[in-house]
Amino acid sequence: MDTIEQQAVVGSMSGKPTGLDKFTVQIVCPQCKGQLHSIPHALTCESCKSEFPFEGDYPDLIVGQRYNDDTPEDEIRGEDDGNRATAKRYWIPLFKELWGKRPGAPTVLSLGCGVGSDVDQLCAAGFRAVGIDNGKRAAAWTEQRNRPAFFRANGQYMPFEDETFDFVYCGCVFPHVGVQGMTYNVTEDYYKQRLALAKEMVRVVKKGGRIISCNPNRNFPFDIFHGHRGGKFTARRTPRSNPLLLSARDYERLFGDAGCRKFETLPVDNYWGFTGSSRTLKGTILTLPVRFIFWLVSRPQLQFMRASMFNPWLIMMMKK
């Protein structure tokens, strides 16, 4: 595959210089999808006249809600290592398998990319990958090698044209949409907000493209992936009546309303490396049952178990 720089899609549709040629894919106004132009220290939309100032190397294209993700520095470093490992073990092999022997390199969007290390790994593997995030982890993008691959943007108002990407994926984004602050309680309009995000994901993916989303399985009795502090393991009870987390049926309803018609639960094995917990004997022992479950439900003949109460982590794929 060619490198991301060789595969870049930039500039205006008319061929005139726009000053946006530093970016990996063409971007448009996140509000009206009009053409953007460069002015000193900002981008401006020729249609709705909105201006989007630069913050360092990146224009602030966030429309709507921002995510207040205050995270300790040590956790950010752990996230960087973990996301990089997940990209190597899971996302890169998966996208290569789905892409098959088609020529060229697929265009991939990481929605809610956080520190961006997964995007960096995808770029290094030859994919035309970009990432968006509307939180504070964007400050870590300057540490990544492919800086033009990142955009400050809200997934409900994406700065991309229709059918830009072959694959769109996100990890545990939907449980943070339609939520009251940093709590575990959803808002009255949570479904409306999540549907707006799902529709945007469907809009920017190509016909026949795939959308992949994952989060703690709502059907599993406990959320064992959130709330850990100071190396202390936490298992928070997740009643099925609380729609904070999503089940396979939740995804089918949500993305069915957004325009998808094919759904599939994917294997879980190799998504989590448990790199932090494996540093101690106690952590290694505690994760052994979860590792076994992930291995078990990833067997093709046991696919029916992936959406069940026996699997703590759900990975869903939707086809447009």
C-alpha cells in the first residue's frame, strides 16, 4: 500500500488552492457542509459564514457539545499504549480482512479517537486513516507522527462530505452520548442524540461500507471496564433497565433507524490486551476468566454467545 501522504485527498473540488492541503481528507463546514477557505488563524465557510479558529495545528470544528474528559497524565499514557496495541492486534487485521484484495488503501475514520495512537498505527500500516475527537485528549495529538490526520470535531456534526470513508469505527463512544455530565444517568433525549450520531456515521461511510462500534455489553451484569482508579479493580452493576450501555438489539434498533440493514457481532479476542492488569500476579489472575470468555465467544460456532449475558464486551458491525 502507498503511504498516507501519497494517498491524501485534499484541496477543493474546483481544483483551486484552498490552503487546506495539510489535511489528509477534504473537510467541509460541519454545520452546513459548505466549502471551507483559509483566512489568517481560522477557516471560514463560504456558505454560512461560520469561522473555525485554529488551536495550535488544528482548527476547532466542534459544533455542539464538548466532552469534558479530565484525565490524569498516567492514564493518558496508558491509553496511548493500549490503543496502539489494540490497533495492531485488532483493527489492522480486521480492516485488512474486510478490504480483501481490492486495490488501493481504504479510508478509515476513528470517531472519538482520544489520544490518537490508533490512528497513528493505522497510518503506519498504510491505511488512509483520520481521527476526530471533541475532548481534551486532543492535546496529545502533537505527540503522534501523522498530525494532519486529526480534527477537533463532534461526531454529531462531522466536517466531512457524504460517503467519504470505507470504514468508520468507535470504541465506547455511545455510552457517553446523551448522558448527564460525567454520571451514569441518561438524559430524556438520549436516543435522539445517539440517533443523530448514528445518522452522521452512516452519512459519511460509503455505500457498502462498514461501521463498527463497541462498548461494555448491556446484557452482562457488570461493567468491568470503567471506574478504575489507582490500579483498583471495579465492577459496577449494570441493570438491564438502564440504557446507558448498549446491547446488540440496541445497536440494531439505532442503526436500523439510521439506515443500516445488516448487523453482525464480531469476535472479541485480541481487542483487549490487559496490559495494565497483567503487570501484577493478582491482576493476571483476575483477568484469566475474562480472557477465557473472550476466547470462547470468539469461536465461530459460539457466535450466538457474543450478544448474551455471558460476554462482558460487545463489538457490533453494521453495513450500509
